[in-house]
Amino acid sequence: MNDSAKTLGQRYGQVRDAFTALITSHIAQTMADSRQRIHQAQLATGALLVLTLLLAIACRVFISNRVLLPLRQAGERFNEMARGDLS
């Protein structure tokens, strides 16, 4: 091999190593970004779960107090009327 071929081979090795290092750093940064996004998604999911549970409880209380309670009271009154108590 002549000197220019050796020089080109060495230069190729250096460029390849630099490129490999660049790609490796990009991969590391992408992985770090991905971990951060996953963490944010997990936090958002937890917050939405808590919000959903609170809304479900609020809906149950509302329906129980504002809809079902008056219907139960009306049903009791109708039962009294059916038994003959028209007062």
C-alpha cells in the first residue's frame, strides 16, 4: 500500500469514528427526550384519572341528591296515596 492509501484509510477511520460518536450522542439525546415525554405522559394520565374519578363522584352525588331523592320521595307519597292516605 502506498502512503496516500494509508492516509486515506486513516482519514476514513477518523471520519467514521466521528460519525459514530455523533450518531451515538444523537441516540442518547433522543432516548433522554423520550424518557422525559413518557414521564410527562404518565403524570398527565394520573392527573386525568384523578379528575375523572372526582367528576364521577360529583355526578353520582348530583344524580343521587337532585334526581333520585325527589323520585324516591314521590314514590313514597304515591305508596301512601295507594294505601288510602290522601292527606
